Amino acid sequence: MPELPEVETLVRELKPHVIGKTIHKVIIYRSLPILPLKPGKFIQSVESKIIVDLTRRAKYLIFHLKPELYLLTHLRMTGKFLLKNHLKLPGKYHRLWFHLGKQKLLVFEDVRCLGKMELATKVTISQKLSRLGAEPLSKKLNISYFHKRCNETIRPIKAVLMDQSKIAGIGNIYASEILFKAGIHPERQAKFLNPLERKQIIQTIKLILKKAIQLQGTTVSDFRRVDDKSGRFQNFLNVYGKVGQPCPKCAQLIQRIVQYQRSTFFCPHCQH
């Protein structure tokens, strides 16, 4: 699933091509389960709108439309936006086409059809966004905020990092990498981490995510940028997906465990 760095990469790459463009025509090749509205209603609401901005909140892309309307998109497992010149026929997994004029096409592609789109007249009224926690790269994620979030739970620290109501945008890949870099075992209970360990985790969150954004995200399976190219951070992963391989720090073998039905990768020697 695309995480914060992948979605931020898409936003940055899409922006120069879509800001100021009018959505002249929308073609829906598959609406369910992507759209909550009936296809005709969605088309009527979006066509003729101008894209005035494109932002990100956690793992959501937010298209700011004029007259005032917001198109919120969550890519889930295999969703992606691609920029294409005029196409005569849709690709096998094309779900929506947004015609932006001058033969420019914004394509939403989704192999597994798990992506979601919704419309809102105001971003603040979106229930999905209102439930999200602090942005990892914002000033809100500070020592005071993190202390409170850790002290209110005895869950493992990896589960806390992936809890979108506490910290929004971190998924399985980056949670494993953050904890390795910070030297914290993923099964440690958040409540019992000491202040120095918590500070180290916050600093590492920001460091890892900034580097991943700089390298256009991580491609380990489905993520592609708007030009259909891969990200590059996968070349710098230390533990994720590397079970049985030597730790880059101590050479002991990376281990894998399952937490909350998700794989966790770590070094038993370097992470305490």
C-alpha cells in the first residue's frame, strides 16, 4: 500500500500538470467499489470543475476543485494516477479517465479495485480525515504529543506508529525501517519506552520519511509514479522484506514476526 512518501511523490509530480486544468470530461470504466456515488452523480459533480490545488493528508490525495468541491482519493493497495496523452482505448485496469483538455488525460488505474474516492464540499466535514492523527512531518508531532499517545496504550510501538488516528501516513514498510534505525524492538510496549527512546523515534520518523520522499518513494510491488516509473527508496531498505539476510549493522540475520496480521522485520541484536 502506498504510504506517505509515495502519496507525497504523486502530489508533487501531478501538481504542475493538473493545477489550473479544467476537468472537461469524466469516463468511468468501473465505479464499484471505488465510488460511493452513482456514476452519473459523480460525473455531474466533477465535470467542468477547475483543479485549483492538489494537497495530501496522510495517505489521501486531495484535489481542490472550483467551484468549491474536494475530491479525496485513497489509493489503498494498487491504486495509482497516471498522466497520459490521448488514448483511444482504456487499459485493462483503468477505472476512471479525467480529460483535462489538449489531449491530456489523468488516469486512475487500480488492479484490485480497492481504491476509494469521495467528494466533500469542505475538507473539514470528511469523517475519514477528521479521524486522522498528527502529520509525521509537521510540528504537531513533537515530544509532548508523542508522550501522550504512548502513555495511553500498552500496545507494541509498531502498532502505535501504524495507528492512523495517532500518526497519519506511516505504514508497514516505514514502521519497520523507522524502528530499525531507532534501535527499538517492534514488540516493545509503547507505554514503557523511556523519554530518550521516544525522542529518538520522532527524530527517526522525520529522517526516514524525508529521505523516502527525496527518493520518490518505495516500489516493492505495485507503486508507480505518474510517469509509471518506480521509486528508489527500496534500494536503501535495511530490514523490510529482508528476512534471513544479514543485518547491515551487525551481520546477524534479519527476522520476521507477524503483528496484527502484518509482517514485521527487525534485527534481534540491534533492536532492544
